[in-house]
Amino acid sequence: MTAQHQTVEALLRQNHEWAAERVRHDAEYFSRLAAIQTPKFLWIGCSDSRVPANQITGTEPGEIFVHRNVANLVVHTDLNVLSVLEFAIGQLKVEHIIVCGHYGCGGVAAAMTRQSYGGVLNKWLRNIKDVYRLHEPALLACAEGEARARLLVELTVREQVLNLAKTATLQRSWRADHRPTLHGWVYGLEDGLIKPLLTMEPGHDLHEIYQYENL
Ligand SMILES: [Zn+2]
């Protein structure tokens, strides 16, 4: 049965089967997981159903703290991502933050058009249009179509990693605890492989206008 034909009842039945299967392999599986949550990684990924953080990294529940939104954006006025960031850094004390985009991202493709999506979606996608404007020469030097869309996916990931580094939350943690390391990745829907784009170690040199002095 393909995912498109699943019913809500089927999801619940499969949940029971999955839970039973876990316990059959490891009787302590849920009691152990329920007792502790100490993930070392925060994942900021796209809401796209084809990019599930745990499956594509071969990790189990409890190993990655996950935040997902349309086109994996880090927006400085988004209370959701900022709350996740504060909790992950301050309470979970994660050592790595991964921003993972993906080729074939519908959000990025939509932002490259001049179509209005109304409501709040235009405002959200405008963040990607800003990335486009910032890197327009490089994008226009790239062949129109698939190649240019792939480049915008990569540039968007790079800008979101930079957006993390611009926050006082992150800079304070870099200064006090020398963590977390930031990573920008892109996932390929066509082959299931992740391509690392950039790594920012704690203390990475930002443009000085973004560096807070009184943390
Ligand atoms: Zn996407």
C-alpha cells in the first residue's frame, strides 16, 4: 500500500504494530527512552514529507531534537524556531546544529516565481526572495531552471546557518561553552544522499556588525 492510500485508521494500527515490534526486539526500549532526552543534535529541516530527519540519518528516537518548517528557514522574528534554539542550546546543551535543505524544495521553487500565494505564505517565502536578491549575480550566472533552483537551495541553507550565528543566544553559547558547531547540509531526493555544504565552528568570524560585545 502506498503512502497516498493510507487512512488515519491505518496509521493508528501501524503505530500499534510498530510499538509491539520495538518491544519484541528490546523490552526496555520505551522505558529507557521515556526516562531521558539527551540529544546531541538539533535538526532544522524542511517540512517536506520526503525528508524525515531520523530515517535519512539512521538515528533513533531520542537522538535528534527536530524543528521543521517550510524551506528550513531561521527567521529572527519566528518565536517557534527561536524557542527551539534557546531550549536546544540552554537546556539540552546540543553540540551540533544542522540546517538541512533539500533539492527539489517546493518552498524555494515557489519563491523563485512571481506568483502570489496570499496570506502569510508570501511573507514566509519573502525570506528566500531576499536570499535570491543578495546572491543574484551568482544565480543569474547559473543556467535557468533546475541548476539555478539547486543553487538557490544551497544559498538558502548557507544564509540560515549565518542567521543562527547572528543570534545572541548562539554567540553567548560559543563564548561561554564553545559549542555548538553549525552545519549546512543539502539532501538529494533523487539519491537519498546528504551533501555537507559548510561547517561553522564556535567563534567563527562573523561580519563585525553582527557581533555583540556585551553578552
Ligand atoms: Zn522543502
